[in-house]
Amino acid sequence: MQSFAKPVNIKKPYILVYSVAGDLEFKKMVKSLKKESNCQLICINTNVYNAYNSDILLNNVSPNQFVWLINNAKEVYTSSYHALLFSIIFNKPCSLKYNKIRSSRHNDILKLLNIKYEINNVDDNITYLYINEEYIKECQEKLNKEITKSKEFLRKSISSKKWKYYWIIIIAYIF
């Protein structure tokens, strides 16, 4: 995974913010974090508006840079399933905006890996989950087994004549 990552020119320690479903509470949490932390606040955003008053606002981040940014962050604040997954893979503390109505994939991975977390309820539907490094380390064995199962599934799928041409098209599209 490290070889896939493409470095971004950032020298100081930072906290990474990537929100795909931000709200006022998430914005308040990020702004208070900026006041409390000695780290830079780096925000990945799809528009040019710096909603979180971050030190560095990144637009047009490639998948390779996305992976590198999470791997090198001190901590991750997100509402994104993929940012959650990479935080777990790279053992990064993560604050997750969890929406009980829309977060089924978040829920699935937390249950699958039996990840412990601390809860901060905002209202009946919105909760923030904090997953620290200790909790992530406890699930590494299960995570590695699931990664092995996924790789085996992909190997079998790729070698299947039925799927062979579809995989060639998908891989060609990605690269």
C-alpha cells in the first residue's frame, strides 16, 4: 500500500479533515480542534471554499495522494467510509461523523472488525465516534484476515473466464 501512495509536499505534523457529509456540528468540532492542536489542519475539499479555516486546503487530490495524506496524518477527522478504512489500515486515530440513518457501511466495518470506540452524541441521528490507536491495534489480526480474504476473492474473480474481460476493462479504466 505504501508504494501506491504519492507524497504531498507537507513538512509539519498535521490533522487531516475530509468530510463528505459535513454539518454545523462537524464544522464546530474541527474549528475547536484547530484551536487546541499544535498541528496544522489540512482539509481535503472538492470546492475552493475553506469552510473549516484550515491551514492548507487541498483540491483535486488523487487517490495516491489521498492514501499518503491519511498514512502520514497524526489524526483523521472524517465522515467518509474510505477515510475511515485507510485510518484503520494505517493505525491512525480517527474521529468519525456517524449518521445512524446513512452510515450503514461505517457500521458494517466497525462490526466486522469489532472495533471499540468512544461516543459523543449530537442528536438522535448524528453521533461522533472516536477510534484511538489502541482500539485499532486490537482489530489488526481480524483486519489482516479480511484483507487476505478480499485478495483471494479478487484473484479468483480475475482468473475466472466469465469475469476476465470485465476486470481488464476495469483495470484499464483505473490506470
